[in-house]
Amino acid sequence: MAKAKLKAPALTVVPQSVEECDAMIRRIGEVQREMERRQTAMNDDLAARKAEHEAGAAPFKSEKEGLLRGVQAFCESRRADLTNENRVKFHRFPAGEVSWRARPPAVSLRKVADIIETCLRRKGFDRFLRIKHEVDKEAMLKEPAIAVTIPGVAIGSAGEEFAVKPFETELEEVA
């Protein structure tokens, strides 16, 4: 369970004793658990509704795919006529438009570290490598006095956060 965090000072009730403070912490835990129950119920309802609508839409999805394949087959067989001998990349029908678009080339990489080491560095293809410069924020936090002298750099206070975490336990599952 997440901690309850106090973002803005809003003092509505201030406990006057240790017992009252303990009771308020207990109530925070009860409220958090009730909110979680309601969120879980909402998610269950949403999942059921989504599954219901997806099941209802399945026949339409299947029909649409069949119609698309049919329209594509028709248009491909008459592409030259529909595109004015390939002068345009579309054709407008009374009910809609079809078009042919060339996808731009794309590079996909697997095992990038291996590609960089074995194929690019060893074989001299350095022109395919890019050097990326980034600001090292961790180094700035180690030397804040110097870092703040750089225009545009500010180092904020770490601050302090107040959190309340009511005690709770998990239910054990028995197999």
C-alpha cells in the first residue's frame, strides 16, 4: 500500500493526545483500504465491460478485415486505371478514398552493444556511431557550490516530506 503523503498544509483537525493521533492514523488506514476496495471494484467493472464490448465487436472486426482484403484486391488489379497510369497515388470513390503510400525505410537493431563493438568499432564504421553528451546531474550534486555558478543551473533543497503509513498485513494464500 502506498504511503499517504501530505502535499499542502491543510489543518482541519489536530489531535490533542497520543491516543487521538493513533486513532487518526488508524482511520487513515481504514480510508486507504476503502479507497483501494473501490478502485479494485471499478477496475473489475471496467474489465468486464471492455471484454463485453470487444466480444460484441469481434464479428465486425472480422467482416471489416474481409472487406479490406476485397477492396485491396480489386484496386491492385486495376491500379493503373485508378491512378491515371500511376500519376497519382490515390483514387476517390463516391464512398471514400483508397491510396498507396510508400513507407520510409526504418532501421531495427537487436543486441546493440554487440553491433557497436564487433561490427562498427572493429571494422572501422565509426561514421555510424553517434557520441551523446549529457549533463551529469550526480556530479553536480557532489559539487553544488561550483555547479550553481554555471548559468542556468540551480540546485534545490532536498526538503522534507511527511508521510503516514498505517500498519497492515497481507492475507496468506493457502494452496
